[in-house]
Amino acid sequence: MSISIHMNPDLFKIRKDFPILDQKVNGKPFIYLDNAATSQRPQQVIDRMNEFSHRFNGNIHRATHFMANKTTEAFEESREMVRNYLNAVEPAEIIFTHGTTESINLVAFSFGEAFISKGDEVIVTEMEHHANIVPWQMMCERRGAGLKIVPFGDNGVLDLDQIDKLITDKTRILAVTHVSNTLGTVNPITEIIAKAHLKNVPVLIDGAQAAPHFSIDVQALDCDFYAFSGHKMYGPTGIGVLYGKRKWLDLMPPFLGGGEMIDRVTFSKTTYNEIPYKFEAGTPDYLGAIGLGAAIDYLNRQDKPMIERYERELLLESTLKLKQIDGLKIYGEAPEKAGVVSFNIDGIHPFDLGTLLDQMGIAVRTGRLCADPVMDHFGVENMVRASFAFYNTVEEIEALYIALIRLKAMF
Ligand code: PMP
């Protein structure tokens, strides 16, 4: 395959790191454009996880033997790598979960138990993934609180003025996505956090679509919680992260009970462990955490500003190309956008498009993209979504464009 060395001189090397990309699907060169759903893993992550599967296994934190020490050490090393990746103050503020969904559920439950009462309010936005809506709805129902929504305009930009109007003295927390998984919008979270903090409202950031692509500094952002998933940032499935400021985590009750989260158990009373263990009940996915550490190590070895520039080029190129297709509508054209392009083509069902593209070896996402309110905003049932990673090429975007032209002619 030819490569666009002019934009990313390391592309050839990077593609070699991802063995899954070098194969045929349905007899055609595999083109993977579903990175917002899950990203592929470099050989370095696979090797690290294989090494542990082959040579080291012992349940963490609970034994004094060699195997348990090996896995415990690697698990805690990964926590330190995540701390460093997010620039958190201390490793205790990094909680391993199973993914963004669990991280947000943890905060909605535990923060809700500690700080939300009848008549209080929670703010989310219209562009959230269901994982950043439903846990808050469940908590609001349990605690008798209300949910308020920050709307976005047809260009996919949040109406920030509404935030000032929606925050009242009853607002207890604001939850917003860093990058929208449907519209690609990169939200001005620094500004949003500052607005909320001005009124003493803490902020949770859903970073599922941002952590793989941008440098994150939770201290500079001053966010109260930041959640992301390993499998979207070139790591394994089953592992995720919740960053939380100690001042909140210390005051929040545990989410799940059992295992490492206890200090002392008696039938009359159980006391709890310190953070982060208070929130890590049961055997965690330590192999997953070790794999996530390897993914972070891999990312740290890349030229991050170059990757950001290159992914922006991929977005610009794909937007430019797809717009040339008659009857194709792109949803979300915010000036600050990540590598996500959601669209429909007049007269072609998105599922037909997805299935036929798959036959051409091209993987895109189709459906409601776990964002029903975004579908409702635009009055559509489904969308097609192409999403990019730094191993994608301009040639792959060209192939998508040509495939769509062919399919349009077919219908
Ligand atoms: N939030 C956003 C913005 C997402 O894109 C996703 C994954 N599609 C999630 C949350 C949920 O992530 P996970 O399924 O890994 O828990």
C-alpha cells in the first residue's frame, strides 16, 4: 500500500506496529475506520500481555509469592503510568475500572449517595453518549434529583451561554464529554469547567474519545473527574480509568463491595480501605491494566504533536472528499473537531451502506451510535460513522470516497 509520508513520516513504521491492519477482509485490503468504537492494538501491547499470560500470573495484592508480586508490581506501575499520562497529583487518584461506562456509573452512584438529595440538579449535555446520560438518570431517580440538558446547535457546538442559565444553587455536578463520539466536537472543557467552578459545581469529563488523541492534564484542566477506556486508546478491552480529585474520592462511599475495598470486616460493621482501593472491589482486570500501561508507553514514544496534526489532516481530507458526494450530509461541523465524521446519503439506508462497505473491506460504524438524543436532534434514525486513528492513511479515505461513489451509483 502506498503511504502518505509527506504528512506522517513515521506512518510506515506505525502501520507495521499494528499487525491486524495488514490483512484482507472479504478479499479486499482491510481498511479500519471504526476507531471511535474501539481501536486496534500495537504488537508492543500484545507482546506485553502475552509475556504476562505465559510467564507471570498471581492475584494482585493478596499474596507474598513471586507471581503475585510480579503482577502487583506491574499493575501498580500501570497506575503510575496513567497518573503520569493524566498528570494527576498522586496515584491514589487513579482508579482502575472496566471502562468509561463503569467509571461514570461509579461517580453517579457514589457521588450521588454522598452529595445529592431531593430537589438537587445535575447537568449533562444533549451530545452525550448514553454512558454519560443513563447513570445520571438512574441516580436522579434514586435520589429525587432533576436532570438539566445543555443543548447544541446544528453545527454541533454546545450553547455555552445556556450553562450559565442552567446552573442554579441546586446544581451539584455537571457531566460533559470532552469529544463527542457522534459529532466529533471537541468541547471547550477548560471554559466549561471554569464556568462551573465559578459557581462551586464540580465537573466530570467523559474522555473516552479524547484520551487516545490529545494530551490530557487534569491539573491544568482542574476537572474533578475524568473517565476513559483502555480499548479506545490502543489498549485491551475490559480496563478503564476514573481519575478523581482526592477531596471528592475520600468523601464518596464505595460503589461495589468485597475484595480489596475493605479495611476490616465484622458482622456488626465493615470499614473501608483507602483510595484508590476503596473503589476497586474484587479481582480487577490486572492483565488489562498491564496492557493499558503498555499502550500508554507506546503512545508516549510517539511524536504526539505530529500525531495530532496528522489526525487533523485526516479529518480535513475526509470532510473535503465526502462533501463532494451529492446527497451526503455530515452531522456536526464544529470548528474544533476530532477525527469523527458521521453522515447519511439520501436514499440509502445506513445499514445497507455499512454492509456493502464491509464487503469492500471497509469497516465503519452504523446505527444510533449510543446517542439517541443526537439522532433525535437531527430527526434521523441512524447514521454512518467513519472515525480515524493515526495509523489510517489518506489512501484509505480515498478508498472510502470511491466506494461511496460506487454505492451511490448502484442505488
Ligand atoms: N463515552 C463516549 C464518548 C464513548 O464514545 C464511549 C464508547 N463508545 C463510552 C462513553 C463508553 O465507553 P465503554 O463502552 O468503553 O465503557
